Amino acid sequence: MTIRVNMDLKGKEYTPFVVTVERGKIKEFARAIGDLSPFYLDDTVGRASEWGDIIAPPTFPTTFRDENADTGAMLKDLGVDISRILHGEQEFEHFKPIRPGETYLCQSRITDIYEKTGRSGAMAFVAREMSVVDRESEIVCRVRHITTPRSTPRTCSRARRCPRW
């Protein structure tokens, strides 16, 4: 059984968008993930640090969104149902700290699309990369993400026992 995914999207770049990082959002995110490092939460410690201010936790770029775009655009482009999506993998590569008050330009692209068959059926793997650059056009971080659309589940009959999902 194969899964239908628009394979022509490999290499597609999405419209760049701008994000301005808010101090309160860094602190809120750090608390939400349970990381109470004073480098993320304490302004006094941040000012005394080598960065001169608090910095964002490494996974903070997961919050970067284009507020004016359709958040489901990639799934629509791929032709997949959101109810069949799994979060595959995520990786963050940082070159500079993310700081409050800074504005960044973010650009996402689909770097690869491939298929594999597992125990639950066919699965597609969609690899994306988001580059984050600062006002000096220097790369701040790259976020790599794998989205995994799965095939429609098989229909079970009395003759064949189905696994519990």
C-alpha cells in the first residue's frame, strides 16, 4: 500500500516571514518546558552573562510562525490529512543565541520526501529546514524537522485480527 504525497514539492521554499522575539515569551516558553535556567529567566543573571541579556532556550524556534500565513499550507500542498501526521524528528543547530528584542527572518523549505513501509503500513517522510537569520543576514540557527504522513488504516474483518491503535 502506498501513500499519496505530492513528491514534486521537494525543494519548495515557502515565503519568508519576520519574527520579533519578546522577553516575556522567552520566559513563558522556558517555564512551559520546565527549564528554569536563570539564563532564560533572570534579567540580572542575563545582563551579567557573556550575552548581556537573557537568551532563549535552544528549542524556542518551534514557536516561530508566520502570523499571516495558512499554518496548514504545507499539508495542503502535500495533499495529506492532518489526522494522519506524526512528528518524526526535530533538530536545532545554533550559531548565535536568540535574544529578546531581536528581529529575525525565517525561511522554510522542503529538503526531501521519501517513503518507507512499516508495521502499520506505508509512511512518507517529509524533511523540512527552517533557516533563521538576523538583521546582519548572519545565520542564527537552522531547524530541521521530519513530518511523517501515514497511510489510511486498514479495515479489519472477522477473519483477520487487527492491532489496537
